Amino acid sequence: MTPATNLLNSLRAIVGTAHFLTHDDPDADLSAWEQDWRKRERGRALAVVRPGSTAEVAAVVKACAAADVSIVPQGGNTGMVVGSTPDASGKQIVLSLRRMQAVRVLDAANLTVTVEAGCVLQALQEACAQSGLLFPLSMASEGSCTIGGNLGTNAGGTQVLRYGNTRELCLGLEVVTAQGEVWDGLSGLRKDNTGYDLRHLVIGSEGTLGIITAATMKLYPMPVAQLTAFAALPSLEAAVALLGLAHQHLSAGLTGFEVMGQFALGLVRKHFPTQQVPFAARARPPQASPPGQRTPANRWGRGAGIVLFWKPPTTNPKPTPAPNWSGC
């Protein structure tokens, strides 16, 4: 019996046959774990294991460490940089945490929640909302990304201005180290100045220092009201000026500030023609400019600005004056 066969038998015994997948099984389809979300890369795993507890994760890591086999931790597999995709060697173990979905403790008095790494972000948001509390991390992939992946990549989302990256929302972690030991750093204590803060070393490490199995996260009271505004601006400088005004008048009440350019909105019109693009009827198409002259059309057409009002080039273009937002 080969070392690889011994390892596979050990892993099957740890997680159970139903949660152990290999290419030797003709009925097993590993594509959901071997292919990245954008379908740019496809690897080949030796096996996919799906542990259901921290103890099982630790046992899997110990077995792989003893066999000198590398592990690719995986959450929702929604990343854009192929970080959770195995290579093509067929020698790596994909460790999926999707079975570990439990919300262990929701402490409304302390405004914290302890949740397992495989919990889908949207499911956590909804569980907290049922108690009248807000878990503010939010992003386009929230219906499929997991808390472990959010922490492993230190995800940002749409409300970083107010609540920070995922790092700022985390109070404690439970981690399985590369040796298969469990570090229990779960804590809801905010004013904690005791020694080294290992959680910040693990957050953002993408599984290279250990596998996050659970976390204690901050919660907030649910806002009593929300307001979203969509503004059309002539330049990125004007967008920065608007951001400064929003900070001045809203302070901590400002939760997000997103910028979109004509190029991005053009893709929306192209791929979703039934969607109405705000201000589209008032926007002018880009104008040609003399060689070497940077006009709003060629400067912002592919840039990151809320650009919906195109100004035709003038013979002697003048710098755009700083906008007066005092009446906003």
C-alpha cells in the first residue's frame, strides 16, 4: 500500500465516506472545488475533504503533515485571484470548510457573534438581523462567500469607510495550526491588551499560517434609517470633493462611497440592456480630442469616476474649478 493510499484511507476515516471525494469515484464531480470562480484556472486535487468540526480539521491537518502533503483551504471559492484553487499536480488536498456553518453564540448584550468559518456571509447577516442587530460586512458575493474566507483574505466590502475591513470586525479566532494543533483565541473582549495579538497575524494570511475554523465578530445596532444617493460628477477631482463634504457633514454616518466610470456603466448597458442606467439620457457620448490633449472624454472613459456628463473639448481647455457643494 502506497503512502498516498494510506493518507486517503486516513482522511476518509476522519470525515466519513460521504464527505470524502476523489477522482477514483466515477460519480464524484470535483469541478466545484478544483475550478476558480471566474473559470480561468482548473487544478486537480488528490482529494476533497469536508470536515464538519474543528476536531476533524485538526485531524486532517495532522494526517497531511505526517504524509508531507500540502493542503488548500477553501471557503466559498469566490476569490478572484485563484488563491483557493489547487494546482495541476494532483497531489494536494482541498479542505473545504462549507460544512462548518453554525452560529455558535449570538451575544446581544455584548454585541458579538461567534460563528464557524464555513458560514455563508448572507446567512450570518440574516441571523443577526433576526435579533435586530447588524453585521455590517457586505459585498457582491455575500450569498456564497464564507466568514473564514472573508477573514483569510481580510475582505473589504462596501462599508469600509464606516466599519473597516473584516480585520476591524474580528475580536477573536479559533485556528488550526500547520501542526494540527488548535489555538482557541475566541474572545468577545474589546479592551484586551494582553500580550501578542495573534489574530491579526492570521487574518489576511489566506491559510498559509493556519486554518480559521471559527471567529468572534462585532455586531452593531440595526440603523433606524438608511439613505442612498446617486450623483453624476464631471471628474474624479469632483468626486473627491464630494467625499470630503460627505465626511464633513455625515461624519461616522457615512458608510460607503463607491465610484463608477463610463466604461463600467457601458458594460452594464451592453450586457444588461433592459437595465436603466441613471442619468444616461442626460449623458453625452465621448468627444474626439486633438492628438496629445487629455480631455474628460479620454481621461475618464476607462477610469474610476462617476462620469456621466461629457464636456466637448474646447480650444483652450481650462482646469475644472472646485465644485461648490454648499447647497447639497
